[in-house]
Amino acid sequence: MNTFKSTVPTGFPEGFLWGGATAANQLEGGYREGGKGLSTADLMTAGTHTTPRRITLDVDPALNYPSHEAVDFYHRYEEDIALFAEMGFKVFRLSIAWTRIFPNGDDAEPSEEGLRFYDRVFAELRKHGIEPLVTLSHYEAPFALAGKYGGWSDRRVIDFYVRYCETVFKRYKNVVKYWLTFNEINILTMPFGTFMSAAMIPAGSLELGGDPGADDERARFQSLHHQFVASAKAVKLGHSINPDFKIGCMIAYMCVYPLTSHPDDVLEAQRKDQLSNFLCSDVQVRGEYPGFAKRYFAEKGIAPDVTEDDEQSLREGRVDYYTFSYYTSNCVSAEPGKEETEGNLSLGLKNPHLKASEWGWQIDPAGLRWSLNNIYDRYQIPLMVVENGLGAVDTVEEDGSIRDDYRIDYLKRHIEAMKEAIADGVDLIGYTPWGCIDLVSAGTGEMKKRYGFIHVDKDNEGRGTLDRSRKDSFFWYKQVIAGNGEELEPAKPAVEQYGAE
Ligand code: BG6
């Protein structure tokens, strides 16, 4: 037998972690219950595709803040977890709201009530044999840190974060194995992350995404550096609390192509891949800043304050695995004036070969295969796709069904791309599509931008019963998990194939 040939994997590995992903501020609601403090997300109003979300410095009762109720997982987690179990989830990605545990971020003692909530959630997951995958910080930093310290721009916040991590690592050391330190840590390479991730009040406009002219890039990269150190310290500490912990980084992977074969465009694409994607993961996976980052800082006069102790922490706190979100791709060009496209976190140029979602995000399954190869070639550590999906408007038919074949098609093509990447040799260990249950959009604050397999009856204005129901994609994903990614073809609409629920 030719053993060389037989080593090419033909499908998803045994034990592949199929599941779904969420974040506390977009899911839980109960924003003041159980002693919870205000997070940055709790001060972001609802927007639309065309109207940006606004940041307010206090809660204004006249405004709509989608995180306050979100989809009420806080009270409905048992029902929701039962639905995840019905689909056959092996893993569920959720975040712990830091403000449930330390309401102001810098409190001396944790909130027992907050800890008890997650005790109950993890017990429920265990009951159904679902492995939790916990993001420690997902765009929900304590708002109190903004006023008192200027958010993450202040070095003292590192210790507050590490204290929070130590608390939850110790509390859940026997029930959680997979952790992620910061959601999409590379959002701080862009102005968009200033408030959402770093809890820094932006200068100028308080519209989310703000006024790029008022962006303080130096402070933003200093905050990012503090998050790197905090992440590394958390990794080291976590391993000392439980050596079996797997602690990963999480990157918003921005797949970027040169618009043309002109060498300047090719170099521009490489530069964007380096600065937007690899700067952060090089620090978190390899334990030090790459040369291109140092050059960028020098050219921009940014000079972050990095101590010898910091450098040691970065070396000692390298992550165990690499996770990322993947929704879309875009192009770059060295020439100005080309047509732009929207996308997750960053804008780029339109690719003439791709179609886009209703929110203008270009759909590119091949880009996922390309990205998986690109990342794995660089790091050679296990990868997990912890966000992927199609934000779309769903229609509830008269019989209650939701025929979301467009979502099935999107996910199916991305799963096929993952399978190809596995055959290419990529060590992919899991897949958690985003918003497995409909939840609040982070970018726009809308409800109608839905990603879920499970529909939640709630509209953009906050009206609805919050009742849950199964979409066609629910039954399809259940079939995908049961067949470990081999049964991707939806034979008929779910109501005919599986009977209406
Ligand atoms: C990712 C975030 O950037 O994209 C999620 O980690 C977010 O929090 C997701 O919800 C999808 O973006 P949006 O704007 O459609 O909610």
C-alpha cells in the first residue's frame, strides 16, 4: 500500500467540535440583573444598516439599547441549550460578561451572584454533553473603566483583567476546558475598536466607527499592547490553574486579495494581511512583535510603551490554538479611487467575481480555504473557525416555518471549503457558526440581521414575544452534525423532509 497517499484526510476528523457561537452582550439581556454592572455594549444604541449606532455616556431611558434585553438568554438558557442539544452540538461558544463578575471592572471582590449564573449555564451544558468554549472578553468591557482609567489605555487594567480571569479560571476549572482571551483582538488595529473593545471614549463623534480624523492611533495601539500582555498573563495563569486548559487567541481574519496582478497591489495585500491579521496573532502565537509591526510603529511615530517584563510575559503566555471569525473577503489596490465594499469591521474594495449579502458583505467560501491554509502554514497549531455565517432577513411563513435556504447554501459552501482545507493538511478542530440563535447584531444593533438556526421573535424596535422556533437550517445543521460533515445536501425543504415542528 502507498502509505504516502493514504495520509490525505478525506473528511472531518473524529471528535470534530461542531457547534455555534454567541456573546453575552448580544444574547443574555438582564443587563442590570444579578448585580451586573454596565458594559460598553450597554451604552450602544440600536442603529440600522445605514444609521450608525451611537455611544451614550449614560443610559438615556428614551433610547433603544439592544443589549439590555437582547434575546433574554439570561432567563431562557435552559430552553436554548436544549435546542442546541437537539441539533447535536458538541460545543457552544459563549462569553462571560466581565460585568456580571466584577461590575465595575476594578472591584476587590467578585459578585457571587454573577458567578452562580454561569455555574448554572455550565451545568446545563454538561447535562447535555456540550463542551463550553468561553470568550473572556467579547466587546463588553466594564464601562466604569472608561471614565476612571481611560479604558485599556491604562496599564492598571491589565491587573483587573487578570484578576477576573483568575476568578473564573478557578471557579470553572473543572467544567470549562476551552478559553479565548479576547474576541477579535485585532479590532484595535482599527478605529472601530476604540470603544467596543478598549473602553476608550473616542474623541470627536460618538457614532460607532466615529470620526477617523479624531482617532488616537498611539493610544489605540497602547491599549492593544496592554491586551496582549493581559492575554499572555491569563494564558500562563490558566495553565498553572489547570494544565489541561486550552487557551486560544481570536482574530477577525480579514481575507484580502490584490485587486489586480500589479506587483504594487500584491504588496499592498500582503501589507494588509500583516498589519490587520498577523500583527496580533504573531504576538499571541509566537510571543513577540513581528518586524513589520516595529517598522509600522516607527514610521507612524507610535512607539508603544513596552517593558522588559511585558516582553517576558508575551514569550511565556503563548496561546495553545488559533481561532478566528470568517465572513467575507475583499480586495486592496495601491491606486486610489476604486469601488468599495462593506464587510466585517473593515472596508475594502469590491471583488468583481463575488456576490454580496444584503448587508454588502461579499460571499467567498474559497476565501475560507485560502485563509485556513494561509494561517496554518504560518503557525502549525490547531485552528478553529469560531464565527462564520450569513446575516439575512428571514420571513416567517404562515405555517410558522422559515425557509432559509440562502443560509444553508452559504454554510454548506463554507463547510465544503473547510473540508478541502483539511484535505490540504490543515489541523482544523472545530466550527461554531455565528449567532446559532438569532441575536443582536454587533455592527448595527439590529435584530433583523439574523444568523440563527433558531429564530427569535423580536424586531428591531424590541417588539415580539421572544419565542424560539426552528428554521429549515436547524434541521439541516442537525443532519450535518450527525453525519460529521458528510451529509451536506438538503434533500427537500425541512417541513417536507423532517415534518414541521
Ligand atoms: C464579529 C463579532 O465581528 O462579527 C460578533 O465578533 C458580531 O460580535 C459578528 O456579531 C457579526 O457582525 P454583525 O455586525 O453582523 O453582528
